[in-house]
Amino acid sequence: MSEASQSMVVSADEYSQFRRHLETSSGILLGEGKEYLVVSRLRRLMSQRNLPTITELLYCMDRDRQLASQVVDAMTTNETLWFRDSHPYQIFRERILPELAAKSGQLRIWSAACSTGQEPYSLKIEEAEFQRKYPGKLKSGIKILATDISTSALTNARQGAYPWLAIRRGMSEEHLARYFQREGEDCWRIRTEMKSGIEFREFNLQSSYSSLGKFDVIFCRNVLIYFSNERKRDILIRMHALLPPGGYLLLGASEAMTQLGEYYEMVACHPGIMYCAKAR
């Protein structure tokens, strides 16, 4: 790493420009005083590209799509775990699947901001466990569209292979034995049949939703906290258009929905909540 990159300083003006660029391109809104975050996450990339300042980085990002994608990757938080927060999966298992099991055709689920794949694979495990408990009840199974803006996260998700450090974050020994196979000293790979019905796709939540189709359930968890209120409202309204009346939306534990009562009804599940799409 070069000496210049180790001592990189981000001026207030550069940080302001970078914040605007990042929000425009990805929707991610950095808070005030987060210059240290930019330095820590971009130092290595900027050193590799021999870019000593944020000003030069921004100039090159406008002319190099690969670099722009790498910057978004670096600034995207890909922290996740299996069955995160537990109660959304309990709701899915005990309320949503039994209710929708009799539906003709496949259930379509959108895992928005799927990161490295733990959410869609956790949903597939829930489906498999439901099938074990109620053979033949979920006649056509589920189809999951799993999207993320991070190309590197999606690469990992498609591989479905995880080190022990990632596996131990929420995965039970029972599920590990049933749905994974060990490869080498520190690799557990999800079984091939558990990938069936999952499509991983690069997608920016600010893009048009017209190519996505309709869904019975949308999981959009722990990503809207990075967006402005205006962008969050826009995304939730456009997601509503993809759900039938009575379709379900699940958000992250710290993501509250406000002033959208004409679109969604909050359903208390004890524990947790979900949102039911209203007819429009």
C-alpha cells in the first residue's frame, strides 16, 4: 500500500461530493462526519488504482463502470447471518406458508438486498422443513428472486459456500447437517437441490421494477435504513405495486413504515410485525 493512501485525507468538499455521487448511484445515504468510513473502506481500492484523492476517484468513476461498481461494493455493508432476527422466519413458517400453501402455482418471493445469500437460503430451508412436516401441502414450492447491488456479494451467494465463521452465525447443527456438505477444512456448501428455485440477479433498488414481475411476499430487510426518507417511501410504494392485495412485506427490525397507511396495513405477529398490502 502506498504511503499516500495510508495518509489519505478527505476534505469536507470531497466528502460532500462523494456522498452525493454515492446516493445518486446506489441510494446509500452517508451521514455527516463519516469521512473515516470512506477512508477505511476505499483506501485499498484507491491504492490499487493509484488514485491518491477522492476527487480523482470521482473523476475516474464517471468514466469506468467497473471502478464505480467496485466503489459501491466497498461501501456496501454485507454483514448478515442465517435466520436473522429469527421472528421474520417464524412468521414465514407459521403464518405465511400455511396461508399460501394452497395457492395454485409457485409462491414468488423477492429477497431484496440478499447480500451473500443467507436470507434466500434460509427461506429455502424453511420451505424444506415445511415440506418435511406437511408432505405435499406446498404443492408447487416457492420461487425466489434474490437481488443485490453488490456484484461480489452475489458471486458469493451463487457459490453458496461459506467458512465456519459465517456458518456459525445463526445456523443450527441440525440444519447444517441436513442442508450443507463440508468441503475441505473450512468450507460448508449448501446442497445443490437447495439452490433450485432461486435466481440471483444484480439489481439497484432505484431501478425500474417493471421486469421483476409480481410477488406473494417481499423480504426487504436491513437495507432501507441506508436510504433517505424520500427514497424509502418511493421504494415501498413501488414494492406495493408488485404485491397482490393481501400480499406480505417484511422489513428489518429497526425499519418502521410511516405515512403509508393507504398502501399497507401493519399486522402484529407476537413477536414481530409484517405489512399486508392493501387494494388500491
